[in-house]
Amino acid sequence: MARKRRGRVRWALALVLLPLLAAATVAAAIALYLFAWRPALPSSPVEFTIMEGRGLRAAANAMVKAGVLEHALPMVLLGRLSGADTRVRAGHYELQASASTWELLQKVTSGDVTLSGITFVEGWTLRQWRAAIAASPDIRRDAAVVSDADLAKALGIDSGSLEGRLFPDTYLFTRGSSERALLARALRAMDQHLEREWSARAANLQVRTPYEALVLASIIEKETGSAADRKRISGVFHNRLRIGMRLQTDPTVIYGLGDAFDGDLRRRDLREDTPFNTYTRAGLPPTPIAMPGLASVRAALHPEATRALYFVARGDGTSEFSETLTDHNRAVRKYQLGRGAGR
């Protein structure tokens, strides 16, 4: 009899507790639903960052710290129940309008990050690239204390020089991206462009490798801003290389002078022998002297058929081309009298 009474008591308790548990479960689900769709953003715009390799709890804590959420745990539970807790994306997030917790969860799992941008200009040197990166508050300078040679090695460049190897463009990135990751993108872009252009190169060129083409392209880039003159200047340099004539191009001399160049190229500078002085040394310099754009790469690989061996700047961005030294000297007197020698 006692056993039967205990059984009836358990059944009675179960009949009482089950509805209570069901009601509690429903109440919790309703509360979670209301939490999920309740606006969580304060009246003013806010920002927060989720670092690489962090999970939903870290993301929720970042939002609490930014004032977006009051507590992290409800968002963590919502993420686990929805299966979104493993899909959190690193990056910098900006919230400009009121958003529910569910909308916030969707934002951090879809990678709806705020992108920053940086522009690297055609003809810039590696030094100018790194200076622009150092001036950006959005780039993590993990390579700031690394030498140019060490950075090149870290990016897999055997030659020890990144000069000329990075493609000038505007790059978008998430805030907190590293300098190394950004330069790796630019390196891949240049490799892809150079491979494609090299495969479509003209016949009988005076450059034997894609790297030599890059060196020549960098000189063309620094010699002119005129799209119409690029291929003809390339033709002049190919002509000189073909007959063993020195390139005699001022930008290579300036690059070789480095910090010693004060903005005024003098005749004694043209006699200062460096590996980059194409007045004192034949052939191409050992490395590019800048980051060439795609147009200059194409010009290096598709020179214009010309008999010209000389050119001089007219002062309006274009050049005067000559086949003989006599005609060239005449052009120099006409366009650059008192402003130094041409080529």
C-alpha cells in the first residue's frame, strides 16, 4: 500500500511539474525571442572590432564593451541555439542605426564589416608605399620594424627586393589588417598581371624575362605620364638595348642616389657610379626603380616600331623624339635650354 501511495504522489507531482516546466520553457523561449528582436543599439552610432580567431563570446563581449549590449550571455545562447556561434567573422564593425540582437548576430556572422581603403599611386617606390601604410591608422604595422629585404623574404621574394613587385591600385581592407597581408595581395596582383602580359608579349624583345620587363616598365613609368608616349619611349629603350647603347635615363640615376638626391639632378650626379646609373653602366639596372602600372608593363612588352634613339621632355608632359644626336641636341636647346640635358 505504501508503494502505491508513493507512486500516486510521484504521478501527482509530475502532473503539477510538467505544466510548470512547459510554461517555463515557453516563457524562456518568448523571452529569448523578445531579446532577439529587441533593439539593442543606443541612440548614437557605435563601433567595435572582433579580432581574428575569436568566437561569438568574444564578439558579444566586444559589443558589451562598446555599449551595444547589456549582457553577453543571451547573445551567446541565441548564437548556439541558431547554430551561428561558429560563423563569427573578424573585422571592424560600425552600426549607424538601431538594430536588434538577431540583426547584430547576422551582421557579425555574415562579415558585414566596415572596409577601409588605401591607394598606391603608379610610379611610387617601396619607400612611399611603406610611408603611406605607416600613416594609415587602420593598418596593423606588424612589419614596421622589419627591413625591406626581410619583408621581401617573408613574402617569398628570393631577389631580396620588393621594388617594382607590387601592383599600384586602390585596396579595400578591414580595419586592423596587417601590412604584410596587404602587401601580399599587391604582390599577387602584380604577379598575375605580369604573367598574363608576358604570355601575350610581342616578338623580338630586348628583355629576356618577366622581371626584366618589370625593370623596363618601371623606367617607362618614371619617364612619362603621357599615355601616347609610353610605347614609343619603350621603342627607344629597346633600340638602345639592341645596339648596346646605354639607356642614359635620369630616373635610374635619381633612384641610385637615394637620400643623397636633393631634388636637383646635377652633371656630377650623372658621373656618380652606382648600380642604377645608366649613364655609367650598360643595360638595365639590377631592380625596378618604382612600381609600374599596367599601361607601362604593356608598353615594355609592346614597344612601338621606331628608329628613334633619343627623346626629350617638351615641358607639357609629352616628349620630342629624334633619330640622330644632331636632331636631339636641337630639341634639347628648344625645349630644355637652361633646364639640364635630355636623353
